[in-house]
Amino acid sequence: MSEHPSRSPTELEPANDLEKALAAAQNGDTSTAEFVHQLIDSDVYILLSQPRKRDEEEDDVPPQPLVLEGPDKTPMLAMFTHSERVSLISEEYPDFSFPFEVEFSWIIANASEGMGLVINPGWSYAASIPPEAVAQLRNKDGSNT
């Protein structure tokens, strides 16, 4: 697990609707709940330690996602709202230089117990979702099926 980036955030110009919703929530123009509602229906990016093969049988060692260390040493999966956001953090963590697009709902369904999420680490419009909230989102999603 890697420590959370400690440098000053890089200014982010929103590049898609999800980033506009994140900026609006951080600026107080909309609620955090509205941002989360949009996030649930979005595709996001994670960074992997190696390219992910489409045929699972060929993966001798499955790729590992970039997990940063959050408050109280909480594991926080790094995820990004746009493909252009991954380069900044992959420079800092060169062992994780393979972006992979996934549905946010897949992350919620597959996040390890006790795992939180950090959105756009190193950027001005960033956020975190603590493990308890990830578990609530998972339980809410599971009750809708």
C-alpha cells in the first residue's frame, strides 16, 4: 500500500459531466448526494500494476490496483473521473501505469471489506469515500437486485 500523495493539488478543469458534478459539490453549488448519484451511474478509471488480459485464464498473477494509505492507515483505492487524470499519479507511482476503465458499481461490488475510495488524488477536485460509506453503497446496491 502506498502513502497518499503529499504535494499540492494540481488544478483541474472539469472535462466531463462527472467532473462538473464533483466541482459543483465541492463549491457548494450542489449536494454531495447529487455527485454520488451521478458517480454510481458512471464509468471511472483505476490504475493497475500490469495490463489486464481479457481472458482471465491467461493471468498468472492478476493485476493489482493502486491502493493508497488514507487516514489512520485506511486502504483507499485510487480512482479517477477521467482518463486524463491518471497520468499525474502514475508518474508518482510508476509501478501502476496501466489505466483500466470500469463501472463505479463494479468497484463498489468488488471493493475489499474495510477499503475506502479516493477520487482524483493529487487534483484540485478530489474526494474520498470512507470504508463505511462504501459498505453502505454496496448494501444499497445489493438491496435493489
